[in-house]
Amino acid sequence: MKYVAYVNIKLKQSVLDPQGEAVRSALVSMGYGGVQEIRLGKRIRVELEAANEAECREIVDEISQRVLVNPNMETYEYEIREESGE
Amino acid sequence: MKFGIIVFPGSNCDKDCRTGIEAAGFDTGFIWHRDTSVAGYDCLVLPGGFSYGDYLRPGAIARFSPIMDSVARFASDGKPVLGIGNGFQILLEAGLLPGAMRRNAGTRFICDWINVRVESEGTPFTSLYAEGDVLTLPVAHGSGNYFAHPDVLAQLNTGGQVVLRYCNELGEAASRANPNGSLENIAGICNETGNVVGIMPHPERACEAILGGTDGRRIFESAAEWVRGGVRVGQGA
């Protein structure tokens, strides 16, 4: 079965985000004074073959923890869709 | 005394390391990241640069290069390993050193000369320095903003694992002397046994007076002395 996983990676709240702060301050200087916080993250699309959804989740968790995410400063969550040839 | 310089795709300080280390009087050899042997080397250097284009996170992909298993074994044998800049980031991603690097606090790439204070002489790379020595070295990085959880940070401090701190010319680790937002001005750390060291400044660019300074030479001279003395981690210090 072919699956597509969308892994969303966020910086932990305790970690300062200099890029997000730079974007926020640019937006404020453009006149969007109401923008209070920007946090940048990553969204990674993973296309994979797996026997079933349980195996798919196992693989996605493993590659997230081993490679995609740095657990020192990031957290992740993901959603999975069956690929229907969209 | 032979230093092995590991070359990843995207390393760009490998030749600087060769030139700097040879200027300090030692032999060097390049080790391609797809090789798996580090035989014949007394010390390994992971040089600076942008391995794999810094894709995903700096060092995140290079840590899976075939050579890294041998680097880990070399390290667990107590032999000296030095990561400089991107090499430091690779050692962090590989879990050979604790913590992580964030983007610089000011978001800019910093290319400058800075001062660092030697915090520990108990590593192979600082054994010829005295604690409190102030070195002037170049930095060149976009992600040198060191981060670790408070309990890890406490362990680094109590275990003597902070090797270098950014400081002013008087040797004070003032916040204004911190170029990138690193926690507690940390510019370099070591593992618990002291033989694996990661630093953001580039000592290999400060080995010849004609290039602006020679404060980096003793990093490599220390390693040679340490190897020559047959000092093993866990003894002395």
C-alpha cells in the first residue's frame, strides 16, 4: 500500500526562534502591528510503501526520531493519508 | 603525529585544516566520508563547511556517512576527535556531544574575529593552555547558537565540559561578547571523558601570522603533545 505522511516539525516552546522573530519584526514594521509571535517550523512530505497503516506509522516514527527531528529542540506530529493517485 | 581530516560533501575547511595543521608542523591526510577506516591516524578532525548543504539541519545528514561509525569507535577508544564549526554540528547530531545548534540569535551569518576564554585544560586540544587564557580566533557560521536543556547545561558546568566561552579582551564572558546567542557564552564543549571536543571558532585559520594570528596553533600542538605523552582519558586531570 502506498501512503503519504506529512510530518510537521516544531521548535519546542522553550527554544528561541531567531528566524521567527526576524519575520515577526518585519511584519510589524510593514504595519501588521497585531502580529505577536511567529514560530517557523517544517512540513515534510514522505511518500512510502508499507503493508498497512500500523507499519507505516512505525516507519514514520522511526525516521522522524532518527533523522527528520532533532529531539533536543524540536517536536513532531504527523498525519497519514493513503495515496489514491491524486 | 598524523591528523586525519574527514571530508564530507560540502566540507570547505578541509584544506584550511591541512594547511593550518601542517604549518603547526604535523602530518595530515584526508579521509573521504565514504571510507570506513581511520587506521594510521592519531587524531581525527571534522572540518567546517556545509556538509550536504546544511539540508534538514546542519550536520543532520553527514552524521550517517559511513565513516561516522569509525569516528564513534575512535572516540570510544579514548582517542582525540575535534569538530570545528560544521564538524561540531555533526558531532552534536551524532550524539557524540550533548546539545544542539540553533540559528544565530541575530539570524546573520557571522564572519569575524572573536575572543574566547579557555575554560578547561583537561582535553587533548587544550592541554598546553592554562585555564583563563584568552585566544583570538576567527568564527564563520550561521548556526552557532548553542542550546542544551538546563540539566545538560548544569552537567556541562559541573563536569568541566565547557571548553571555550566567548569573552571580551579582558577575558570576561560578557553578554556583549557573545556573537550568536549561545547559552552562557559557550563556544566549545567536550564529552564526559574529554577526548571529543567541538568548537565553533576556526583555529586552523589562525596558525600563521600572515593570516592574522597564531592563537590556534596550540590547539593542534596540544593534541600532538597529548598523543606523544600517551595520556589516556580518565587519568590525571
